[in-house]
Amino acid sequence: MSNEVRLGDTHCRVLQAPRRLLCLPLPEVVVPPVEEIVVSRTAERVGDLLGLEALTPKVVRMAPGQWMLAFFHGQVRQHRAATYEDGRPGSVTYTPRQVAMVVIDQRHHLFYVSASNKRQVPALLPALNGTLFPGRSMVEPFVSFRFDLDVLPALRPCDRRPMAGVYPWRNLTLKSISHVEPGVNASVTKTDWATDGFELLEQQGFVWPRHLMDAGLQFEPREAGRGFTVSFFHEQGVLRTALSERTLSSVAGLVQLCSHQGRATQVVEGL
């Protein structure tokens, strides 16, 4: 398998997009992906476990103790697109780009895993045993969080707009929730707010649903000048956001809140 290792200090645009991520506690023994041999061995195992003929690893140093390791590869099935060049119609056949990703956050003792096909995530995790995580056996299972979003209505104004040093964000707002209606063959209802759902909840503008599916939050990190969004999926260890140096601390704080102070309880078997 041909693997080209690329090391870099900046994000390419595709890595900045929000994506679905499985969040897990970081093992005690971690080898940062700074040496080419470590990245190559990890990429080789990823390729073997995902059945890939070739992939291209890319390492991004986000901040001290925080790394992004991406594995670019092609989709199995090629696509065809209509074109118009040189004054006549035509077509082009291409292989769509896919990416699997691992983000290591040693500062907050967390790591995140993502793949273009979410069914690949459980297969991707064992590739980290014995490579990035040398203290684990090749077959040792992973444990993820089970987010409890019913803790969100209990957040006080001082939690959502905390003093410096209490939480890593200066402001936290509720932007959306999705829930399942009661009954057989129940439909999913999603509610979005242009302002802040937390304030409406305080004013009894709506009732917190019993069968919640996910909640979308907007947070403003103290070190950033704008807001970012994250969605947490109820009773899963899954969230959706764009991870960067500016967002990792706030996301880690929200993970701790939604997992009852960072307790990981469910064995990863499938998503």
C-alpha cells in the first residue's frame, strides 16, 4: 500500500468543516504523531482495517498537546459529471475524496474520531492500539461517553455567561433541539431559535421534551471573537462540530457537562 506522509501546521479547508465525531477519553499512554514512522504505521493499520489500497496521511499541530491526524482516501465507486469545455459538452470520471480523522487533545484528556462513512469508525479505532496508543493491546476495546442532554435545562445564567476562569466560554446559547413525538411510528420534530432557547425555557416558552434526540448549542470561546456551533446527540458519545485550536477547550468543557463530569460508560461496538 502506497502511503505518502504529509506534515503541516495549518488546516486545509476540508478539515475545517463540521463533522460527526465520536468522543472518547484519551488513554494514559499516547505517542504524539510527530515522527514519520508513527504516522506511517498508523496509516498502514488504518488502510488494512478499512480495506484501502492507498491513503494519504496529513498531520496538523493545532496547539501544544493537540493534534489532528487525517487519512485521505478515495471512495470505492467512481462518479461521473457532465462538463462543458472548448465549446462542446463532455464528461469527466473522478474518484470522490473521503477522509478519516483522529483528533488528540492531551490538554483535556480526550480524543475524537470521525470518518466520511460513520460505519467505518468502529473499524478505525483498533488501528490506534499499539501505534498512537502503545500501552494498549491490539484488541483492547474502547469506551465512549453517553451524553445526557437532560442536564442542559439545569444550567444557570452564571453557567451560560460565566465569569472568567469558571468555564472556557463567555456565552452559551441553545439554538435547536430535536425530539421524537410519543406514539407508534412517531415523527421527529426539530425546533430552531434565532435567539436563545435557554431564555425561552426560563420564561416557560416551551417544555423540555421527554424523548430528546439532539441539541444544538452556540458557544463563544473567550479566546475567539465569534461564536461556534456544536450538536450533541442524546445517549450517544457523538457530537457534530468543527474542531480547531479555538474550539477544543469549549467543546471539552461541554463534554464534561453533558457526561456528568467526564464519565465514560459505553463500550464502542457500532454506531
